[in-house]
Amino acid sequence: MESVDPTIDLLYRSLDLIGVVLNGIIGGTIARQRNFDIIGFIFLALFSATAGGMIRDMLISDGPAYAISDPLYLILACVGALIAFLTDLKGRAWEIFKVHGDAVILGAWSVTGCTKALAYGMPWIACIFMGVLTAVGGGMVRDVASGQIPSVFGGNPLYAVPAIFASAAMVVFAEAGFIGLGMMIAPILGTGLAIMAYWFEWVLPRGINYAPVNYTAAQMASAVKRAEKRGFKLGSNRRAVEKSDPNESKASRAGRNLRHLKPGDSPANSSGKAARRSANKASEDEN
């Protein structure tokens, strides 16, 4: 992989550390909602801020996880926990700040995880997975530790999808040989999608209400039933006409029916009338 401009490295380092503090605070606010003590605050902050990157480094087998080898990460996560413990963060202003700040970090962490996998020569699908894992893995571990279903599993505005989008964009730029440009554009794409998903309430279809294969099968069965009913009615009418005069050919019956048509009558109505006339004539002959 080509070397990256030091300015871009510094920008990502700054966003990384800011993200650790912010996610530490977010973990602490969830600990407050669950009525945890200070230990619970610290653990949820650590999980939220560092777990995604630690799992990524473990899967890549890159030696000790970066969040462990650099003590600044653990310290900043604990600072975030302390801020959340001492301050009851709530209200619309905090919600807006949290969502937009987290969206920025989501885009940056997605690209960080993806570029690290690219540096180790991993296939493109693994690089995208590492980017997504870095961005959302910490939140998933935090939610499980607090006894909740991970929020990325559905019912919330798109979160994992923007991470996938940013990671995929980074892979495309890397394959084209524009690593530095990709590191600038890809996180913006992921961040923008996450923010739009929040404001426009974009969510993915949930499994219990979404089964297009079943819908298609039901529609097919309904169409078959309707076709069977139409075929049965047509067959009944044809048999009635044939019983009226078995020796009469189909062509002569059709011509006779057309000759007896009145203005406004349809061929279907005419065949029914012809059948009734033939039946009445047969009963008169018997009498």
C-alpha cells in the first residue's frame, strides 16, 4: 500500500481519539439508563470505545491490540465514563450532538479498519468486514453486556449500512491506486449516509414483516385458482352446447350463433341462448 500523507494520518489519529472519548460517554449514558454503578460505567465505556478495534486486531493477528498497547485509549475511554457518571446527559441537544458526532466517527473508523486490512493484503470482502466490525463492533459488545439486543440488528436508522458503504468505497479507491483520496472521500460518504438515515428515518425491512418469496408464492397460487375457475366455467358452457346437438360441427354452431346475434349481444351470451333453445326443442319433441 502506498504511503499516506502525514496530515491525513494526523487527522485520523485525532478523530480516533475523539471517537474513543465520545463512545466512552455514550457507553456511560447507557450505564446510567441501566442504573449501573461506576464499574458498570467504566466497562460499558471501554467496550463501546475499544472493543471493535480490539476484535479487528485479534482477527488480523496484528500482535497486541492497539487499544491495549497504547494506554491513551483506555485512559480516554475512562474519561468518557467519568463525564457520563458526573453529568446526566439528555435532551434534544445531546441527542443531536451524539448522532452527528457518532456519524463522523463511524465513517472514520470504517475506513481505519478497512485500510488496516488492506495493508495486510486481505481480500476485498474481508476488508469491508473489518471496516464494519471496527465501526459497529464496540456498540454491539456494549449492548450485549448491558442486556440489550444490539441496535444494529434492526428497528433503528441505518448504522451498519453506512459503515459498509464507506468501507466499500475505500476498497474501490484502493484498487484504483488512490489511497489518500479514498481516505478523504470514503468517510464523508459514510458519515453523510448515516446522518441522512437519522433525519429521514431510513431503516431496513425487518424479518417478521418481510417475505417476498412467500408473497410471490401466494400470488401465484391465487392466480392459478382464478385460472382454474375460469377454465371450469368455459368447460361447462362448451359441454352444454355440445349436448344440445352432438352431430353439429363446431364451425356450424359458431356460424349459427353469430347469425342469431342481436345488437349489443356478445358471442358468449349467444352461445348460452342457443343452448337453451336446443334444450327446449328437444323436450318438445319428446312430448
